Amino acid sequence: MLDKLKNVFKGKQPTKYVVLGASAAGINAVKTLRELDKEADIILISKDEKIYSRCMLHHVISNHKTVEEINFVEEKFIDDNKIKWIKNQEVKGIDEKAKLVELEGKIIEYDKLLIATGASSFIPPIKNLRDGNFVYAVRNIEDIYKIKEKASKSKNVAIIGAGLVGIDAVAGLMDYENLNVSLVYTEPFVLNKQLDKYTASTYENKFLKKGVKLYPNSKIQEISLKDNKDVKGIKLENDILVECDMIIVATGVSPSVEFVNNTKIECDRGIVINDKCETTVENIYAAGDVVGKNAIWPLAVKQGITAAYNMAGVEKQINDSFAFKNSMNFMGIATVSLGIVNPIDESYKVVTRCDGDDYKKFIYKDDVIYGVVAQGDISYTGALAYLIKNNVKIPNIEDRIFDIGYGDFLTLKENGEFCYSL
């Protein structure tokens, strides 16, 4: 396709593309824009001064990696792609009529604009939580540096929230010497949106053996503070006090959309986009966590690439919006969940198999698989994801469900390539 586009921009005034945000969506967008338009002016604007994977921040907490080691682009990516990068800048507003982006003391013009500003950590309205000292989120590298500094001096840390970010924080902190780690969560088990009770319990048992204290089904009354507002503990509804001198909040995110409030860009818990990643304002696109949908890395990448194609005048739609896929590997235990992890109603059938450390659960109905949870042996989950995403009917599913593999659905083309035979 790129060969066909060589002359598309020939003789034209260079297009000025402005991309807000330097994470998964924004970086993949600028890379794709440069591939499509060799002559364009591409400006990247970000609050960050480094490019890094937020999914790997817990490795920096645990001291297994540095911020440079969680960089997901080549060392000379910015220079090689001739991108002008404006760092450490927060967007103050957008003038969609004049095609301007307002920064602190600076105005940037654009022809096409991509908003990929991501999301910020959500701090729940718990009494004293926002007023206490040593309360942190896990969102930016600056958060991580503060957590590391405090953790090296602390005795007790409490993490609020047992989703992926909360569990990442536990994994990053539990090997700190002389640091007691507590996990407080309202759900009956950890990772309840990604896992079922059995697979979650595997991780819970490992955490308990490591000395982590778990507080499931817990509602927080308030944060107990010292006279100087340093945190002292988390008071639960049953009057239990979870002692801590630092708190990490991992209770979800809010799309970073404040700067579009005075525009005609439509928002509904995030910026509204169509299948081309277009917003409701011409020449403005959005991708990644800022759209408020399934906040996972692969979808942000796809949206960033799709937005770039359409910004460059090459029509492209999201051809794979299947986002109900989670993979994780805590303490050497690999787990993948696809589709739904629990049946929606009694019309769905559930079958499970446990063989030592290997566990597999299928949720199906009318010869179609709607969900899979696999732990330990996660082979063939790629084929299963394809079957779930495409609602493929599988004859005699009850007799063969645990034996489905790539070989059942692949065939060989005349040119020697494999393809799905569905």
C-alpha cells in the first residue's frame, strides 16, 4: 500500500500533523504518519519527557528495570522519523475553528489533530484520601519515583484496588525488605474483571505465602491521618484499621479530556469516535485511553494506526475491536482470559478442567465459544481468540472443546501459506 501512496503528497504543501500524547496510540500514530507521508510536518506534544510503557511501570517499582528499559521504541525513533517533539507540555485548550492547540505560553497550528492524551488516575471520594500525605497513583514515571523513594523508608504500604494496576503494584513492592504490603479491595477476589474465582485464588495464595495481607469484600470508611496529615491507616467499615504510612490508589482511570470542554468535540465518559477514529469535529481524531473504552494496549495501538491512515487521507477502519483479552504473568504463573469470564445467564454452559497447575475453563452456547480462562498451559489461545471474536460455530463442541487447536481450523493455500479454513 505504501508504494501506491508515493505520489499522493507530491507537489502539495506539507501537511502539519499534531499528535497529543506519547504513549501507545500517539507513538504508533506518528510512526504510521511518517510511513504514509514522507514530507509532512509531524509535531508530537506530551507531558512526558520520555517514552515508556505504562504496562511495565511495576518493573521499575521492583527495580528490575529502569525507565529506559521500558521504552518501546528504538533509541533514535524521534530523529529517524523527523518528528518535532515538544516535551513537558500540558494542553490547555483547542480552538477547532482556527485549528490551534494552546499550550503554556505557546500556540501550535495544525491541519490534522490526533488527541491521544490517555487518562489520569481516578481518586475515589473517600474521606481524607485526597488530603493525606504519601498517597500515590500508578500512572506516570514521576509517580513511580515517588513510590520508590517512600517505599525504601516505609514499614507498611496499603494498596486500594485489586485490578491489573493494583496487582502490578503488589508485585512491584512485595520484595522490598522490611515492607509490609496490604491489599484492600471491595470485590470478593482479585482481578475479578479478568479472571474467575479459581484462577484468582492461585495468585492470592502466592501473595499470602509472600506475606501480603489481603482484605477482600472491604468497604473503606475513611483514611486515618496523623496531626500533620501523614497517612496512618485505612479504616474499614468493620472498624478494622489497616496500618500504613503510604497508600497507593489503583481504582481505575478517567480520560484526560478537560481541555476539550469548550469545543464541539463530543464526550461520553471519553471522546466519542467512529470506526475511523474521527471525532465529531472535522480534522480531529482520537485514540487510546482518552476515548474511554477498553483501556488495553493492543486496542490503543490499533486506534493510533487507524487514526493516522485517515489523517493522511487513506481510508481505514478498525478491523478488530475485540478487546476482551487479558494476559498476565505474575510470579511465573501465566494466565489468559478471552471474552466473558463468567456466564451471563443460565443459557450458557460452563466446563472446566484442572490438571495439576494447568486450568482451563470454557463458556459456550449453541456450539459457539463466548469465553475462555486458561492458566498455566496457555497454548492455542490465539486460535481460541479468533473463534470467540468471530462467533464461529463448532460442530460437536461438547465432545472436543478441550482438544481444539490450530490444526482444526487451518488449511494450506496453493502458495504454501496457512490460513483459517472457516
